[in-house]
Amino acid sequence: MKLLILSFYYEPDLCAGSFRCTALVKQLLREKEGRLDIEVITTLPNRYATYSKDAPQHEKRDNLEIHRVALPIHKSGMVDQVKAFYFFYRSALEISKSKDYDLIVATSSRLFTAFLGARIAKRKRVPLYLDVRDIFLDTLKDVLPSKLSIVLLPILNLFEKYTFKGAAKVNLVSGGFVDYFKSRYPALIYDLYTNGIDKEFVKAGSEKQGADNSSEERKIILYAGNIGEGQGLHKVVPELAAKIGSGYVFKIIGDGGRKQQLMDALQMQGVSNVELIPPVPRQELVLYYKKADILFLHLNDYEAFEKVLPSKVFEYAAFNKPILAGVAGYSAGFIERKITNSGVFPPCNVERAAQLIAGFSYDGEPRDEFIHNYSRESIMNNMSKSVLSMLPR
């Protein structure tokens, strides 16, 4: 049996899509123990322009073959992203052209990797399993200028319909996606396997933490991840840092299309308690988590983001630190119900965020129940069984 997996990101790239796909591939290989060949078509590390890590373009070991497509130089702008995706799309079609597969799996946030999976599955006449990490049309509706939306959204709607009508089974990473997809594609079979907590974070979270909360030093509020329009850090961090004052310092690890806008906003606000740090490997990131006092995440105040469940929620929850989350809708309810010692404020609401910071407890208990329920290993174990059930008997 041979399985093709399509993912724009894969190890050693630094992002949720990479971590998720890598974990799924490893679990599928464990499940079949040499009875399944897996071919992965992905890209060379490209998530951040400021982070690069060497990886072979072609890799073959045991039952796993990996093709990493070298993309043209690009940044986070929309035009650059379209060019990069198109290059990946053409390369993937060429790599897979003369090969036979029994099943296609595509994990996708920006629709087009999913569309690529549907195209290949149709050509090969094999089933398609989609792992959906975002509602692309919903997001674009909020972020695109209205004139551009009028032109693009009807076209992208056709892409979405083609993609999902070509799928045999769809996994949704957020329960907030269910109503949208079931109302549009009610005949499909749906799974609901969220993101999860990787072993290295579970292990690190159980070890002695590095922050000394009894000291007189400034308390560290840490954010790690993308600095883009979706996160909207430029709308909240400068004003919040100014409001809470010199007793706290924001450390923001990452890069993205709104980093310059964030830097400009910090300069305009005149704050000195925000430190910007380039992306770091996961081993180093763990050390930052241990030294932090509060773990921070934020989504912009767009209606589309009320359906998502950020992968960072799971990573943060492995550490017994207060979690400050500027989110709304499904993710707000999820965090409030399931994660102890957390505070949720409406996106961009600086007043409420400052109140929560002042009220946090710094001697929180480990979140053992949450970690048990949402370990990546357990989630991927169940998801891999669902994927493998689609292979011909």
C-alpha cells in the first residue's frame, strides 16, 4: 500500500502545520510497521524569512520518502504567497505524475494544498482525506478589501466546492468549523482531531520551572508564534505594554508580515518593555517558556477567527503558567472551560487584558487532565486509524 501526504510545511520547519504533519506521518508508519509506504511532498523550510534550517530536498529512509520543493524567495505578502503556492502546486503535480497511490492525505490551512490533493486524487482515482486547519474563505472575507473580495471570493468558492466534493473524509481541527462545513457539504464524513501537546512540551512542563516569581525583577509575558494580520499584535501589545508599565516585560518570539507594523506601533507608543526575538528552535523555545511568568496569545478582532482554535493553546497549557488569551468565540469558550489559571479577554481590549494580568496566580497547579486528554500522541494515534481505515482492504 502506498500513501501520498501533501503539506506545505514539514519538519524541520517551525509552525503548527509542520509539527502536526510530521507527527501524523510518524504515527502512520508505527501503525503499519513496514507494511505501508509513505511519500511526502512538501517544501524546504520557508515559514519565516529570518529562520532557515538545512534539510535535504530528497530523502529516502525505510518506508518513507520526502520531497522538499525549493520555493522562490518570498515574504509574507499575499502576492508572494500566491507565487510560492503555485510553484509548490506545479512541482507536486510533476513529482506525483507517473506514480500510483492508494490514498491521498492533504493537510491544509490556505485551501490550495487541499485543492492540490483533490486534483491528484481525481487524476489517480483514489480516495482523499482532508485535514482542514482553517476556513480560508471565511478569513479572506474579513481581511481582503471589499472591492477585491467581490472579485476573488466567488472564484475561491468554486475552488472550495471542487476540493470538498472530491474528498471522501474530512478532519476539522476546531469544533468551531463544524457548522460552516456541515452546512455546505452535509454528505461528507467528518472527524474532529484537534492539535495537541507534543512530548517535548509535556516533559518540559513537568520539570522545575525557571521563573522566580518571588523576585523583584520584572515579570515576563511571553508570546511565541507568527506576527501577522491574524494575530493582530500591533493592535494590542504596544498599548498594553504601556498600560501595565515597567513591572512587566513582553518577550515576543517570531516573525511575520506585521512585524514592521508592530515595531512602528511600539515606537509611536514610546514603550521600552517589549523585546522582539527572532524565531528559535523548539529546544530553545522550551527554555523561554520555563522562564516566563505569563504566556500570551492573541487573535485579531475578525469574525472568522471566532471559529478557530489556535494550536498555541495546547503548547502553552503544558506549562503551569497563567495563560492570557485575547480571543473570542469557540476558542474563548474552550479555554475558559478546559484550561485552569487562564484569562480570556476580547481581542484588542487592553483594559480587560490589564485587569487579568493584575489578578493572575503564579502558583498554578499542573494541568494534568488537559495534558492527558490532548496529548499529540493520543490524538495522532486515533487520527491515523481513521486515515488507514480508508485504504483498500
